[in-house]
Amino acid sequence: MPRAGSGVSLTRPPPRRSPNKLLAALPAADYRRILSSLKTVPLKFKQSLHKHGERINTVYFPGGGVCSVTSVMNDGRMVEVATIGREGMVGITAFSGDGVAVGEAFVQVPDGEGQSMSIEAFRHELDRRGSFHSLIARYSQAHLALVMQSTACNGLHHVEERCARWLLMTQDRVGRANFQLTHEFLGMMLGVRRPTVSLVLGTFNKAGIIQNGAKRITVLDRARLERTACECYQIVQDNFTRLLPDPL
């Protein structure tokens, strides 16, 4: 063990940086303090994180992949209202509301692990009114803007534009050109029938924009995909850039 005056530093090394961008943006001392409250958890395909109307007991900070928050109708139909990846957290109503989940939250595109935190630890850290609170507050604003833009997008834009936007946002979150995705799930996210999704993806495939494989999509021409997407993609990007220190 190094002795005082031996010339060997006794300073603890900084903790390993979190793959989640919100947590990674925290000062090292703040992140070190909350480490004991964080638990590394797998994020598996179709894994349910929150159920609509149920109280949130745990919040999640994805380290990769895509989580979706959906609005579900009485007949079982659903449409996505928010997409969450490593730029944010799942369970934001625990910050801005009464802690009851609004919509269903589940893993849409699996890609690695995440970190979870109990609601008690989350609120305790928020009560410090420090860097953690500031980051979550700014993310809450960006998330609200995302939900509002998604609502407008679903009502006003063609399915081709919305599909292109969704593929771009997914690529941003997984950080690579190919990712797991089924036509059935994408149809649910866009609020359209599966044959419609197959037709749109088939058109993109023939145009050389994507490669549409079995349960997997590969983006071949991102520039053309961006030109196909509606303006909502860039609006959401600009909001995250303005509000958070490390944008998508």
C-alpha cells in the first residue's frame, strides 16, 4: 500500500464512463456518488419496462439500442409517441409528473445493456438540485419536444417520410448502419399495417437506400434517407443539440 510522501498518488481513478450519454455528461464526482445506486441490466428484445397506468418503481438509462413509448388503444392497436436510446432515460414522468407511466415502454431494438436506478434513489439525487437535476430537467424538455413533434408527424406526414425518420433515429441510437427490426414492430410504431411497411421498405430497398433483410435493416445511403425523411428528424436533432451537452 502506498505511504504518504512516497510520491505515489492516492487519488482514486475516475469511474468508467457510462455508455448512456446523460450519465456520461455528469461530473466525475457526481457520477461516482450515484454509482452505488445504479445497476447494470440487460435490455432484451420486446422486454417490457413500464406498463401504462402503473407506478414507476425503476428508471432506465439505456446504453444502446432503442426503447419505445407507445400509446395503446382499447382494441390493442398502438402507435409510438417517443423513441429513447442512449441519449436519454426511460421513465421521465418520474421527474415531471406523479410517477405513473403514461403509455407502454419496451425495448424495440436490442443493443447491449443499460443502467437502472430505483425511484427512491432517483428522487433522492434530484433533491440535491445539482448537476443530475439540471441534466434531467433539460432532457425532460427535449423529450417533451420529441413527443410533440412525433404527434404532429404522425398526423401530417406520409408514411414514407415517417419511416425514413424512424430509421434515421434508430441508426443514431445504435451507432451503426445495421440493426434488428421486424416489419410487424415497425408497423406498430408507425401506426400502419404490416403490408404497408413491407411496401415502403421494399421501395427503399429497390432504390438502394437500405438493404431489407430478414428481421434486419442495413442503411446503405444515409444521405438519401435524410432527404426522404420529413423535417421532424432535423427539428428533434436541433432540440437535443440545444438542450443537452452531448447530442445524438
